[in-house]
Amino acid sequence: AAPLVIAIDGPAASGKGTLARRLAAHYGLRHLDTGLTYRAVAQRMLAYGLPLDNVSAAETAAGQLDLAQLDRDLLSTHVIGEAASKVAVMASVRAILVEAQRAFASALPGAVLDGRDIGTVVCPDAAVKLYATASADVRATRRLHEILDRGGAADYATILADIERRDARDMGRADSPLRPAADAHLLDTSEMDIETAFQTAKAIIDDAI
Ligand code: C5P
């Protein structure tokens, strides 16, 4: 049998990560948050004090990446997310990371991958493609609560501005911009809690596979 691949794309805080994790558990598939791969490269650059547009250093960091060692807690900061979206504009860095992501997707029994270009570039033949969206206001509010729940400090206006700047960079770049694949199912989670989003996605997937 061929591996079952489910592609989930969407902007920051659209709910795609939570959705991807739950769907992977439900269908017994592996899960890769591809954002972590860009974050890991950015984290290395920051740790070594390298400029984020240093292509050869970023290529080296991408080449050394070990998907089994991605540490979500270390990589989940705001500063690293912002740096990741700068690293992610470099085509040669993307090519290296996309190759690793495709290798992950190609192993049995299959996988759920979430990111920005999974349905369009990484896994264009995925069995099901979802594009999660939510209004910028809802996404900023979710991010704010996540940070406050973890005991961090943040304010709504800064988070909203950050989200809008990151969306603009991700949608506006030349290589693999964030956009729904032609055959993606749109899932607007603005008015949905996690359970409703999961049930809606599950219904779409069950219908398609
Ligand atoms: O999803 P996350 O916030 O972890 O992604 C961090 C950044 O990595 C995004 O803003 C985007 O620039 C980049 N990214 C990407 N392609 C992916 C996943 C993430 O360009 N498939």
C-alpha cells in the first residue's frame, strides 16, 4: 500500500498544528510540523550570531538538521518564529528542508504534515489537503492566550502586528508562498473550538479517503 499523506497548510495560529496532531493520532499516522524545520535552522543562526540572510550558513544548518531531534519547547519562541520566516525565503534552504520533509512523508503508514507549502509543493499528491484559516483577530487572541497560559507576558496589539507581518512575508515571497492548493478543502476555524475543527476535518478526510 502507498503511504497515506494528509497535508495541512495555513497561516500562523490558524489551528493547523493542533489539528495535525489530533488527526495523526486518530488515523495512526506520523506527524511532522514542518515549521519546526525552519525554526531549527533559524535557531542555529541566532545561536551563532549569524545574519539571517547568510545563505551558505543557512544551507549548512539545514543540511545538518535531524528531524528526530526537533525540540518544540526550545523552538516555540516568538523571536525564533519571526527569524524562521526570514530564513524561509531562501530557495536553496527550502530545497534542502523540503527533501527531508518528503522523505518523512514517504514512509509507511503515512503522515500528517503541516506548514505553508505542503499541499502546493512538498506533497502535491497528498490524499487530502486542508487549508486552515481564521481571522487575524481570532488568531492573535489565540496566540495571546497560549502565551498567558504558559505564564508569559504579551499584549494583543504586538501579537496582531507580528502575525500580520509574518503572514505578509509568507504570502508575498517568491518561492513557495503561502496559498491554498487548488484542490485544498478550506477550513475556517474562526468560529470553531478545537473539537469542532477536528470533527469537521475528520468528516472531510473520511469522505476523501
Ligand atoms: O508554523 P510556524 O510558525 O512554526 O512556521 C515558522 C515559519 O516557517 C513560517 O512563518 C514560515 O515562514 C516558515 N515555514 C515555511 N514553510 C513551511 C512551514 C513553515 O515557509 N512549510
